[in-house]
Amino acid sequence: MRRHWSLFTTASRYALIGHTRNRFAMLLVVVYIPVWIALAYVTIPDQPAPFRLRATGEVLSPPGNHLTQITGALNAVTLIAGFMMFAATFTGGAFDRRLAMAGYPRYHLVLAKLSALTLVCAVVAVYATAAVGFTWPPRRPVLLTAALFCAALTYGALGVVFGSVLRREVEGMFAILMISILDVALQNPLSSSGSDSAVVRFLPTYGAVQAGMSAAFSDASAVQGLVIQCLWLIGAASAGFLVFRRRTGNALPP
């Protein structure tokens, strides 16, 4: 048991060191999130923006700038988590492969990456919620943080997938950027007339958007949205594990 814990802590330490060395990602966390949220609050009109919350059927009419802040926060945390995990996976792929071929257990490497991802996403989600709360108080900030956290985890897992299967760094960055922008923009009632379409239910952050909107503007239950988002998270994490296992498939037996 002590040996397994030692292997896990060592791999986790290297995973966290890799994230902290990504200075551009740290800059995005510190600057991009509050700037994005503040600009949405200042530039978008505060007139009511009625829309129907698909998860509950409730019609909500929050101010337009508040609504855009929630979708902006979701866009920011998904981009940052996806970028960070893609960069860590892409640049550390050769190192992980050498460790696995030397007999380092792949399960410990995967758990270490998952632990680092969880910590990063928790910090980013809390920070984004605090940035939103600086201008107006969401009704249930804890549930809003949970929605942001689950969305960030999902894109972090997708970042692992892209970092394992794509050959060039620009391809992964572009893929994460385009998916996140289209995903959240199509669900924002202010930017898309199709935000009430049944098609949006198949987008990666549909559950997080529904839970986040409910947590920010309503007293209705956000459990359904969080459950849907967790299903996306499980699927993305499973895909990440499979591609990581395939990438280190030449590992020697322990």
C-alpha cells in the first residue's frame, strides 16, 4: 500500500509541476477570467432576456449582461482546462511513454493526471464564481461552482484525448477553441436563436449550462443538469484513459 501511495504522489507531483510551469495558462486564469466576465457585465445591456430553461421548463428573465457572464464563465473555464490538459499531455507524452516502458504503472499515471486536473478545475471554478459574484450575487453560488467545475473537468478530459491523438500543437489548440466557442455560444439565448433547440442537448456543456443557469437565476433543482454533465464527463474521461493506454501500449510488464 505504501509503495502504491509513493508512486501516486510522485506522479501527481510531476503533473502539478508541469501545470505550474505553463505560465501562459496561469496568466489566462488570473487575467482572462475576470476580464471576460467584467467586459460582459459592462458592454452587454442589462435589459431582461427571457428564455426557457429546458431542464425545468421554467421561463427566466435575467438581465442580459448577467446571462452573458454565466456563459462567459463557462466558456473561460472550459477553454483554460482544455488548454492546460492538452498542453500537459502533448508535451509530456514522451515522458509518460518512457515511464510506462520502464514499468511505471499506468493506472498511477492516469490517477495522478486526474488528481491534478481535479485540483486545477476546482481552483478555476471557484475563481470564476468569485469573479461573477463581485458584480452581482448568484442565488446559489455553490451549485454554480459545481456546474463550472464539471464543465471544466469535461474539457480537461477532452484535452487529454486531443493531446494523445493529434500530431501538432496548433491542431489541438484550434480544436479546443472551436468546440468550446460553438458549444457555449449556441446555448446563449442572446447570441443564438437556436438555444432552445433540441440539438443543444447533445453539446458537451449542455448539463453545465442548464445547472449554471438554474443556480444563478432560479431556485429550481439543478441536479438533472449536473447528472447530464457527469455523463459527459465519464465519457470524456473514459476516452482519455483509452487513448492514454493505447499511447503507452508498449509498456513492459511490471
